Amino acid sequence: MNQEVNLKVGRNAPIIQLVMTMLGTSSTLTIGDQNKKLRFSRFLTWIELFLVLSAFIANIATITYSVCSKPSSWDYGFPWRLSVAVLLNVYLAVVYLAIRYLSLFLPQAPFVAWKALYDVAFKGIGSAAIGTTCVVILMFDQAWVHIHFGCILGVLIAAVLASWVWLVRTYAGTGPLSPSTA
């Protein structure tokens, strides 16, 4: 049963086509179709979402507590390390939340959007950000390096949020599990 899906891409069609070509996915596959193939459980996704986001929050709380409770010579008087570590966790949490939001509430969105968020933003940029954050925090005592890296993480967070808002505005209300009906 091969049916054609009409995806709403509008004036952003070249961007979606480029991402589909780079990731090697079909233009007709939607998140809802992929969820059906994988026997997607909304309940388990909610549990997973709660547990993973709780882990990000616990990680931020642990880092903040360890830096603020007993200042050592390593971090005393240099608060920029904390902002970089916290922003990294916020970036990963926002990307993860966007991925799960697409799975739960936007079944008519193209699967390539989910795959791009997961492969590029979470695995690709997230892994690179974790590696470079460790190097930046441990190796450099220059405030400007930490400030620039914090700004880069802030821009990445804004980019993920902008992509998420665009997807919601484009595909919300088109399926039975859209935010307006769920």
C-alpha cells in the first residue's frame, strides 16, 4: 500500500529537499508512519521523556552545587565555567524535548525533520559540543573563550527552538494527535 503524502513545505522546499538528500530518507515518510512501523508507545515515550529530562536537570543541579558549595582554587572567582556546562545541558535537553514533541504531537511532519534533529542536532552537534566543552572547561582559563563558547551554545539553542517553532506552525493541527486535540 504505497500512498503519496502531501507534505507542507511551502517556500522552504529547497531546505527540506536538501536535508532529505543528505540523510537519504524518503520524502513521503511521515513521523506518524514511522511510529506505526516501530509500534510506537505514547505512554513509554512520556516516561522516557520524564526520565531523560530529569537526568539533564539533575546534571545541571549537580554541576551547580559542586561549583557553588565548596569553591576550590580551580573554579573560585571564575564563574564562566558554570555557564558553559549549564548551557550544554540546556542545549541537549531542548533538542531532546523537540525530538520527543515531534514524535508525540506532530505525526504529519516529515520523518526527515525528526531524523535531522536526532542525527545532526543531538548526535552530531551534541557529541561535538560535549567534547569541545570538556576541553574548553578543563584547558582554558581565558574568560573570552568561555564567553564565546557560551554564546555559540546560546545560538545553537535558538536555532533548535526556531526549527521547532517552524515545524509546529507548519504541521500542528494536521493530525489526530496534534496539540490542539491532545
